[in-house]
Amino acid sequence: MNDITDTTLEDAALAFAALGSEQRLGVLRALVRAGPDGLSIGELGQATGISGSTLTHHVKFLTHAGLLRQVKKGRSIICAAVAYDTVQKLSEFLLSECCADAPEHSHQNHGSKDE
């Protein structure tokens, strides 16, 4: 399970690239804070201070990376973070091989165990 495939690397790189912008990170953070019901585009703009085509661009980028979803409800478009699992997987991706190349004594505080 700790083998990292090219697909996993591609997915992780896409997600990290999406989070590589302060504004996109702010958008995701606002949606995570809002919970699973998400925010309308207008509410998201108010929460982040980003509006118009700039917000649309960032939402599109985050959607493509699988970090949020958009749902049309009536006349509104609701954005919601789907990042909970993705962020967890990104953390696991980064930490899965923590200290793998370090001397054995470095593993003591990281919960790693030899099999």
C-alpha cells in the first residue's frame, strides 16, 4: 500500500498545484469551514474577498483537481468542498514514507513499525 504509482503522483501533483495559490487555498479553506452544504458563489466571494472571473477561475481549477464540486440548486450554484478525503490522502501520501531512508532511531516518534 505504500507503493506510489505514477497515477498517485499525478493526482497528488494536480491537487498540490491547485493548492499552490494563496487565493485557491483560501477558497478551499472557506468551503471546508462551511461544511458539506457548501456556499453559493456569492457567499464564497464574500467569504474570500474574491469575485467575478477570478473566483470562477479558481473554482474551476479546484474542481478539476477534485477538491470541490459544484451543484446547481435552483438559480444558484453551490460550491462544496469534497476535499476531506482528498486532503487526508494527500497527508498520507506525504507521510507514508516518512523517515524511510533515515537510520532506524529516527522512526521512534513517527509510529513506523517494521513488518
